[in-house]
Amino acid sequence: MTEPNQDLAATQQTIAIGGDLLVGRIGFGAMQLTGAKVWGEYPDREAGITLLQQVVEAGVTFIDTADTYGPHSNESLIRDALYPYPKDLVIATKGGFVRGGPEYDDVDAVGNRIYLRQCVYTSMRRLGLDQIDLYYLHTPTATDVPFEDQVETLAEMRREGLIRHIGLSNLSAEQFRSAQQIAHIAAVTAHYNVGVRLGADLLDAAEAAGVVFSPWHPAAVPKDDTALRFNAVLQPIAQRHHATVQQLALAWQLHRSPLTLPIPGTTSVEHLNENLAAAAITLTPEDVGAITTLMPETTGERNN
Ligand SMILES: NC(=O)c1ccc[n+]([C@@H]2O[C@H](COP(=O)([O-])OP(=O)(O)OC[C@H]3O[C@@H](n4cnc5c(N)ncnc54)[C@H](OP(=O)(O)O)[C@@H]3O)[C@@H](O)[C@H]2O)c1
């Protein structure tokens, strides 16, 4: 069940970041190409390089990474696999998280100007770029300086040409609106999928502003004791579209808003191709509504 309906897709197949970077509607999240707990090198480095090359050969034009994936090894792997980059490839990276060791407990955030500038310069060096097309502040949770100062630091680097467009990750709708007063924000990214709607308020705010919304873990479906309830709705729709549940979850992201840019991650070329094929699925408004209403979206939860 991996070949979806090839009806004319109802969703647009490209999206413009910041009005000028046109990319395909389904990107690739590179985070899985690291060691366990996103620490260190991907164990089969050659396979990682081959997969990244297959990502680009399959037509993907947007890759999402971060300096904290590894740290650093994910950006270096992308360069080793793909440099010199195809002209139409947009690489988004992020800074602001620091890791004190391989355990997730040892994660913190730093947001002062000197640190974020070092992040951008060293990401540019690792990626082999003179300018980063889309640079995200990875988290708004750093407390060494106010969030607004962190946005101003990105704005400064944009004025200097180090960053082409600014993105913000895992923030609340309120923080997004306050950042927009300081700088032009081209994209936001948040945890949002069939079973997790943390980014729902941010999606609404991004839509109102015409800003790209890139959901992370975009195709995840609940595997806990709520799985039965979700599958009762998802499986019949997936079957009708000759799709897998993961493909349906991605197709729903594309239909949910014209501004979504999902970044599914995978270590398998079969899954990569399945994920990209989801762009050809046309859902009915009833399908989309049935999936959207599986979870409440006005939770008032802050997205960080
Ligand atoms: N901004 C943030 O704070 C933040 C946080 C987390 C992630 N992200 C970004 O979001 C990206 C996506 O998250 P992720 O890398 O965890 O990937 P994901 O899209 O959440 O999915 C990864 C998992 O799904 C499996 N999978 C992928 N395609 C599948 C398919 N067609 N059928 C069945 N299983 C499939 C993968 O296994 P296989 O490898 O076997 O395919 C893997 O176990 C990351 O790479 C990263 O760039 C951002």
C-alpha cells in the first residue's frame, strides 16, 4: 500500500520561504543521521552520505538540520554528502541549544549575542556556505538574555548578510508576534502532527502573517494507548487513498494549511520515497476535518 492515488494533487507542490526561496512542499529532516540520542556521528557514515544524495536525487529542495544535531556532525555530513550544493537546495540550520554530554538531561540554551554569532559563523564554516538561507533560533528558552535580544542578534546578522532569512523554533504565538516587531520572520517550526498539536496556535499566527510553518515529527502517529482511537479514523481514510498511515499524516499536513512545509526524517530510501509520494494524495475536506478534529487545537499550551 505504498503507491497513493495519482489524482491531481489539490495542494500546491512548492512553497516560497521569505517570498524568494522556492522549495518543494515536503522537505527532509536530517536529525536521524546522527548517533543514538542525536549525539555523535551516524554509525554508518557512508550510508548516511548515500541517503542524503538520494534525498536530493529524489527532488527534495529543503533540508532541515541544526548545530546541536551531533553536535556539529549532522551539518558536516550534509556538506560531505552534497557540497557543492545544487543551486535549488535550501539548507535550514539552527542555533541556541548546547549539549553537555550524550544524555538529554544535559541540554541547555544560550542566547547571548556573541554565542549566537559564533553559532552562525561556525555553521557557515561546517556547511561551506557564505550565507545561511534560513537560520532558526532553535529555542526561545535561553535565559542569559531576553528573547527579544536574541531575535535582534539574528536581525543584525541578516543585515550583515550572514543570514538570508530568519526562522524561529518552538516558540509561542505571542513570542512570534513580538519577534515580528523586531525582524522579518520567514519561517517558524514546531512540534505538530496528527497526535501532538503543540504548534497549533503558532500555525494560526503564521497563517495570519503569511509565514511558512514547518511541522517537525510531521508524520508521527500515536503509538500509545490512544493508538486505537487514532487508527479507527486514519486507517479507513488511508486505505481509500491507497496510502500508508504515515503518508496520510503527511498529506494531512499539506492540506491543513497552504503554508506548511513538513520535514519528515528517515534513514531509509524506501521511506523517503513513500514520504515524498504523499504530496500526490488529494484528500477531501471531510478527510481533512476528520483528522484535524482528532485532537483539540486550542489547548492554550505554550510551545516551549
Ligand atoms: N525544531 C526542533 O526542535 C526539532 C525537534 C525535533 C526534530 N526536528 C526536525 O524534524 C525532523 C523530523 O523529525 P525526525 O527526524 O525525528 O523524523 P520523523 O519525521 O519524526 O520520523 C522519524 C521516524 O519515523 C520513521 N519513518 C520515517 N518515514 C517513515 C515512513 N514512511 N513509514 C514508516 N516510518 C517512517 C523513521 O524510521 P526510518 O529511519 O526507519 O524511516 C523514524 O523512526 C528532524 O530531522 C529535524 O530536522 C526539529
